[in-house]
Amino acid sequence: GAGVSQTPSNKVTEKGKYVELRCDPISGHTALYWYRQSLGQGPEFLIYFQGTGAADDSGLPNDRFFAVRPEGSVSTLKIQRTERGDSAVYLCASSLGGGASNNEQFFGPGTRLTVL
Amino acid sequence: GQSLEQPSEVTAVEGAIVQINCTYQTSGFYGLSWYQQHDGGAPTFLSYNGLDGLEETGRFSSFLSRSDSYGYLLLQELQMKDSASYFCALDLSGGYNKLIFGAGTRLAVHP
């Protein structure tokens, strides 16, 4: 079946601009996560959705970052007034939710964001 | 807060066995996961230890010792395609699956 998809695969923007990154999770997965990965580092947790609600947004670095999941499926990560330090690969993952016993998250290919 | 430490790089030859260690500091957690990531690819799940001891999945095994704040991933019969980065991650869930990842270990398998 289809995996997690993310669009765009690459996004180049200028400092100060607004960007939206989209994630389509695996059908039926109620849990959705956003991570950010810098070169040579592990994924850094940003936010977790269970259904439509953001159950944990403790990883969002500041109020320029916001994410929504209005219908409990597709999610959009929104970054306002982008800064060069926001450049990274943004990963989306989904899982069955409800505390799946083996903790498996399915990751998308990521969106590489470059802020010039 | 939480922290995890892994070796940055490991080198091995095809057919060999390699162990990637992970030590961590946390006040509480539910389990330790391992993910593989090829260059330019998405992380993929390998293994999860919710309890102390060894979990075996084909050529890969993972171990957890809570008393030692330590875990490892064991890869047997190494193949060239195993060249990738390997991440340990703490599951802080409490009902969901919030993962805190280490910086990763880059494994290079040589013929």
C-alpha cells in the first residue's frame, strides 16, 4: 500500500518568507508526527497529532512554527518569517496510534527546506 | 531532559557481526527503538525493546538494560546494503509514541 508522502520534496525560499509543508499519512493511521532533521543529526521531534488535535507541540521551536490536521488525515506544517536556521529536512511520520505495542512509526521521504 | 549517545561511525566487513551501542540519560521512558536511514532516505523501523533483554528480528537483534541505561543493536551477516545510519530513540510515550533520537551511527560495510 501507499506509504507516507510529503510535498514538496524540495523547497527553496528566501529569508522572511512563509512556507507550507504537506504530509499525507498512511490511510487509517490516527497518529501523525513532524520531525526536523539537520545534517548529521537524528530527527528532532516537533509535534504530535492524535486525530485532529495537536496532543503534544512541545518540540516546536517558537511561535513561527504551526501545524494543523483539520480532518485527521493530511497535515500541514507552516513556518512564518523563515530564517536561515530553519533550513533542514522536515520529516513526517505516522503510526496506528493508541500506543501501538512495538512503537513503529512510518516515515515519509521528507521535505528539504533551504532558506537563503 | 533526555540525552542519548552513540558512536558516530563504525566500519565492518561483509559477513561480519557489528554491535552499535547506545547509552542514554532520562528520568523515565517506555522503551528503546532503533531506526535505519540510508543516505537521502526515510528512517525505517528496525526494532523496539519495551522490556529488558534481547529482541531478535532476522539478522538484527536489539538489547536493552534499564539498570545500565544501555542498549545495543546487533547486526549479523553484514551485507553491503546495511551501510546506513542507525539511530537509537527513547520512547517517552505515556500513551503515544514520542521519540527522542540520538545523533546516529554511520555504518560503513566494506567487501
